[in-house]
Amino acid sequence: MDDPSLCQHLQAIIQVKLSDDHVCEECVKIGAEWFHLRTCQTCGVTLCCDQSEHQHMTKHYHKEQHPVIASAQPGERWLWCYPDEQFVEY
């Protein structure tokens, strides 16, 4: 993304990774349900959002320090940078 107002993490995104998975891998393992899904832009894993009970994507960020996620919801086109708390639609 070539926008000087964006943080370095968002500027580093050249192509948004989207997932064909429509499940939270971690929720499936424990038999839990999720609300919305997010895809990590570093490793491509798809996990549940903070509105979900287990908040797996935020846990992934804290463990792995992968800074940027994209919404994996149909019709939503946005990115979020955890460390800089910056949101951008694309």
C-alpha cells in the first residue's frame, strides 16, 4: 500500500492475503464457535476476531508478533495493524 499516512506495517503490504478457509482453525480444534474471521498477513492463518469468545487472532498476534490482519468476511475489504492501531480500507 503506497500511502505515506499509513504505518510501516501497512505500507509493507503489497498484496492482501485472503483465505479460502471459512473456519477458525483453533475454534475447530476445541469445538467452539466464532463470530467473524481474520487472516494474518504474515503467515496466512485464518482465525476468529475479538468479538468471538476465544479471540484467537489477537492471541496469535501476541504470540507471533505478526502485525497486520485482513478481514476474511465476504464484502469487507480492510486491514488492521495491531502495534500501530491503524485501520485502512482497500
